[in-house]
Amino acid sequence: MTQNYGLSIVKDYPIKGVNFIDINGLLEKPEHFRTVIDKFCEEIQKAVPAEVLAKAAIISTEARGFLFSTPVAYKLGLPILTIRKKGKIPNNPYRFHITNEYTSYDMEMDGDLLAKYDNLIYIDDIFATGQTVAAVKNALEEKGKKMLLAVHLTDVEVLEKMRKSNPVLQDLQTIEII
């Protein structure tokens, strides 16, 4: 992370041994937030051909992922599909399971909306072990959908070896903004 844009590390949160990346410093500075949203858009436009991007949708998990995916979807003129915890999607919920560094839970997305889009761009805040994006990618593939790209605000560098060893992520292009 060459420029941290106000990000900070909170040690042993939410459990001992996990270093939490706090994004509040970024969110309180409109100029930093604007810069990273612009970078998200630029990187997506560089990575995905315009004709493919025009027919794609953004997909993101709650809650911090929504902070970045929503303005990116707005700026790129793309639809956004939300992935929420079980019980939060009222229309035809498509449920799948996620296990990450410190918890495990069921997530859902609107199955009717998902049926409309074959190509999706995943946006989230932190690329840690890669387990969340891998679970989402698997869930999309079970429905015949393709994750074109996964874009994160930043990554946890010490977990890169773990991410690279995950077979689900081997063919996925990933980008970290900062």
C-alpha cells in the first residue's frame, strides 16, 4: 500500500490474531474517497472491453463492499446486485454459504436479478484470504454466470500466498486499488 488514503490497522479485531483494516479514515475525507472511486472505475474500464462492460453488472457483498460498489455502479452506469446475509432478500433468494477467516454464514442474492446478467464484476473492500470472493464466484458459476473481475480497495499482503493457492481464484483477474 504506497498511499494508504486514511486506512489504518486495528490489531486483534474482531478476534485475536486478526488485523482489521479500518476504512473510516478514508470515508471521512471526500477527496480520498473520490480518488479511490475514480480508480475503481478506471481499472474496471481498462480491464473489461467496453462492449462487454456495457452488458455487465456490479455485484457486491454487504456491508463495506456496498460503500465502494454503489458509487462505481452509478459512475459507470451499470446495474448493481447486492449480496446480503440470509433473510434480507425478499424476492427469489438464491442462497449460498461463505466461510472466511473468522466466521461462516449463509448469504443470498436476488435470483431473478441474477438471471438477467451473465457477466459480473465483483467489488469489495479488502482482499484477505480470498474465501469470500471464491464463494461468490462458485455461487455465480453454479448459476452459469461469470465473474469477469474482482476489484478490491486493498489487500492483506501477508495472505497473498493463501489466495494464490486457492484453485477457485486461479483464473480470476484481481485488482487492488491501493
